[in-house]
Amino acid sequence: MSELVLTGISKQFGAVKVLQPLSLKVSDDSFVALLGPSGCGKTTLLRIVAGLEAPTEGELRLDGKTLWANGAGLPPEDRGFGMVFQSYAVWPHLTAFQNVEYPLKVSKRLKAQYPDAPSRRAAVERALKLVRLETLGDRYPHQLSGGQQQRVALARGLVMEPPVLLLDEPLSNLDARLRAEMRRELRDLHRSLGITILYVTHDQREAFEMSTRVLVMEAGRIAQDGPPDEVRGNPAPGFVTEFLSEA
């Protein structure tokens, strides 16, 4: 059982407080949507979890293991999280297979787990099959559609078998049809794999369709936290009510 615990996490850039001190516990198998407008701090929070940003204050733990405390912590590669960005971030000179294989060849933990080419190949083929790209592993990114490139990025995150998968607006660059298709696929992947997901979005439909828990963020704080039906059906007065009414 994976449990991610944030305690008193804050972030300040100069005089600007991007995140107010907040505490959060994410239990195993959750699909948590961080929902809010631009500038509310949701991406900063995700990057702190990933290790791409250092918090100004606070502590971060996974299953009791310290990821950040007392001003120091583990680098991103030692946290073991999978991450999918808004931009596909696939390497143009590598095939889909090679893009997915890359973490297995550079991570110390994964190199020990997959020490040779046959074991890596099996892991990559499993990941590509999960995202329905098993027949396209030899294609380069320019030979793939935008949706297929995003699936490559997703497979690269899944091949690591991460305790938590972090997704930062991963569907924003897709057209409406592909967004709807990827929403279904991400929801189905979560149900079939039971993986814990933290998902940043400003899109209410994405948050309410896919997640098991919605955190609405405002000005660096959590304005409301609850199951999708509860948040949508009984929004907190003030900001949350106004934000949700804009959909």
C-alpha cells in the first residue's frame, strides 16, 4: 500500500507565496485531480512531489520514507515516480520503443531490475500494450499522431512501475475527440492497474470524469477536497461555487 503524505508544504518565489502551507494525504489506488485556474499553484505542487521544485517549508514522505524534510531531499530520479508532461516530451531521434525503454537504461534502480535487453524488451512491450501501441514500437515520433505520442509518454511513465504517476495537463494539446478518448483510457488504466495518480488540470470535465477525489485549488491553498460527486453537487461557497459555475 502506497501512501503519499505532505505536511506543511509551502512555496515562495521571492515575495510571492505560490503555495500556502498545506497538508495532504493521498492513499493507495487514488486518482486525485488537482483542479483550478492558471496560477493557483497546482503545477507547482505536482513539481514539488516530483522533486523538480524544492518547497520553501514542509515535509514529504512516501510510505514513511522521507522524500523531503529539513531543507533537503531525494532527487527526482530516486523517488521512482512516473511523470507525464503537457508537452509530449518524447525524443525525436528515438523510436517509440526506445523512448519507453529509456528509463530502464538510466535509472540505477531499474537497471538492477531489468539488467539485460530481453528483460527490458518484455517490460517495454507490456507498457506499449497497455496504451495500445504494441504494433508501433518501431516508429519515430514524427510518424505518430499527437495522441499516439502522448501514449508513448504515458507508457514511459508506466514502464517504471511507479508507486505514483504524476500527470501535468497531459491532454491539453489534443483535439476534443482525442481528449475524450484519452480520458476513457486513463480511467480504464487506473481501474485495471490500481495505480495511484496525481493529475493536474484546469478542465472540470477531466477532473470529474476520471478522478476518485477532487482537490479544488485557489491561490495556493486547497479550497475544497472530496469525491467528485460531492464537490460538484455541494461546492463550497465563494470561490469554488463561482469557479465551477464557469464551466
